[in-house]
Amino acid sequence: MDITTSACTDEMHLTKANEDYLECIVRIEDEGEFDEGRGVRSVDIAQRLNVSKASVNKAITALKAQGLVEQAHYGKVILTPCGRSVGAAVWRRHRMLRAFLTDELGVEFERADAEACLMEHALSEDTMNRWLSHLEQDGINID
């Protein structure tokens, strides 16, 4: 099932931190550390984001309330289809921004990565798609 990010977020009020947690889970799954849909451990999210496990638990509670993740008591965190859609969209914006900063502006990778993380939350899906199309016309592919 293909779910658009806007269809998932129209009624939600996601914070930057909410988006960061969803992006983190998608990234862990993308890197093959865990099978997609099988969930990730809270401790792995905490280590990746350099936050406490209590912070992860608080964030996961908020994401569960919005229907973006599922988690049995002390179980692995599993993205819902909407959670995966939002997390993947944030990760895609991150990669696009980082590629633009490094490839077009010559910003060093670490700085571009950190700044892309800040910028990714302010970019709408429409603007991101337009920018991505422009980059692809210039031969820059983020995937």
C-alpha cells in the first residue's frame, strides 16, 4: 500500500523530534540492522540519537498515540504504514539536502549532514519534490 506523507500528516502535529525518531527507525531498517517491519529495539534508537532510553520511551508513547508506531510492552518498535511513510520522507529530504550541500555547494560531508538534519524539517513535500526534480535534471541522484 502506497501512502502519501501528506495523507498521514494532515491531521498530525509532528515535532522535529517526532520526525527525527521516525527517520532514525527508517535509517536503522534501511541499513539492514533489522528486518523491515520486524521492529527495532529502543536501546538502538537511544544509541543512534544519543539520548536516554527514557527519552525514547517518552517519544515512542507520543508516536503510538498518533498511530505512527506500535510497540508491545518492552517490545520492539514497529513503524505503521504512516510512520514508515513519514520517516522515509524525512530521510529522503535529509539525503537530498545533504547531496545539494556537498555536491553543489562543496560543503564538507559532516557539516552538510548536520545542517541537512536541521533543514529537513522545514521543507514541504511539494518543495522537496520540485528541488529533487531540479537536482535530477542536473544529474544528482540521491538514491
